[in-house]
Amino acid sequence: MTGNEQQVEFWNGAVGERWVAMQDMLDAGMADIAARALSFARVKPGMRAIDIGCGCGTTTLALCEMAGPEGAVTGVDISKPMLAHARARAVGARSRAKFVEGDASDYAFEPENDLVFSRFGVMFFADPPSAFANIRKALKPGGRLAFVCWRGAPENEWASVPFMAARDLLPEQAPPDPTAPGPFAFADPERVKNILQQAGFRNIRIEKLDSAMRMGANVDGAVEMSLRAGPLARALGEIDDDALKDKIRARVKDAIAKYQTDHGVSAPAACWLVEAQV
């Protein structure tokens, strides 16, 4: 299996269910980043917007609030469990947000939107230029693309430090392809710029964002987050060896203790804020 089919299977399996269960934790962890990304998007009342890779709907609901009663916001994702959770949240909030199950790389968008936004939802395409060319079809003339993506794993200590602490205890890992679909696929800003240019976007601007990932209220909570989301969680896969997991927990706990603050555990998070225009 290749291409986006792998991502569909991945996000509709145990991982999608786990992200639903972790929604509050993950939203709290990325709260500072999301706030900056939403500000970067410059949403105005009455705007129509698409939220790519909307997941459990947090940014879609925020965009909807910013666009006001005259606006319209649609979240698009491939994960059935996350979309079900997003729809339930929207009903509870009496929100005008809509949610659509679809792959943004080939979804039949109508050119009726002022903005396409994404919080960490656009780094997983098998063919990024083709995917962004399709996403471009969702925008009106003059419409904008605005998204946040991760920089390299080493700069994202919330991800790299737990992984490296446990690396010798993990199953053997194949050397990573830095351009393969995945959270850090857009680490190289020149690659991002070239992808968007190939897709037909113009006025491309890429801005560095140094922020923090709130990993938990305490070190034990941060360890559990590391085991459930991020590179370490992916490397662990379906391992159910409790003794091994206890060793990994101890390693990670020692490694991330330095990030403890009076307000919880916060580790460096390194992102790009990217905007472009039709």
C-alpha cells in the first residue's frame, strides 16, 4: 500500500481513536501554537474558510467563531473517528461549522473560499504539489492559504528528546526519509516554497515560529503524552511488553524532567508559519 491510502488506514485505525481520547490533552499542548497560527490567518467576519486536516475540530470551531454569523467554515479530514467527535462538539456548541470526510489531495472543492487554513494537517500527502494544486481550487481569486507545520525534529525537543532517550530500547528503525509523508516532512522551507510554487501559488511567505509544547501538568503526565503521541509513540507501535515500557518511561522521565516549570512541563516547539495567495 502506498500514497495517501496509508494515511487513510493509519488515521482510521487505533491512532484516530487514540487522538479522540487525547483531544483535550493535545489541544492544551498545542494551544500557544494554535493561537499564533489563527492570528496569522487573519480571519475577518464574513469569511468562508476550509480547515484542512481538521481532526477533532478545535481549529474549525475557532475559525467559525472568528468568521462570525455571516461566515462559513468547513473542516475536512480523512479520519472517521475524529470527524465524529468534531461533529458532536459542534452540535454541543451550537456551532455553524460543517465537517466533511475527504482527502484534501483530490476532494472536489468549489472555488468559493477566502481562506484555506491548517494546523499540522498538510504534511502527509504522497504527492504534495498535486495535493496543493487541488487545495488551491478551493480558493477564490485573491484567496489565501495559511498553515502551520513543524520544522525539523531536532528543533522540536518535545518530540526528539523522548525518542532519543529511548532509542536503544526501541525496535530497529529504518533511516527516515526526510521528505516522506509525516509530521516533519516540511522541515525544509525551500522545499515548502517549491511545492507551493509548483501548485500555482504566489506571494509565498514563510515565517519562523518558536513556541512550546505543553506536555503535561507534571512529568508523569508528559511521559504518558510522549508514549501516546509523536515519534516515540509511532516507534513503539503495538509493542505490549510492560517491562520494556517501564524502562522507556524511566528513561523519558529523566530526559524531560528539565522541562518542568511552575506551570507544567513545556518543551521547545519549532514551526513554520506559511502563507500564500491564489
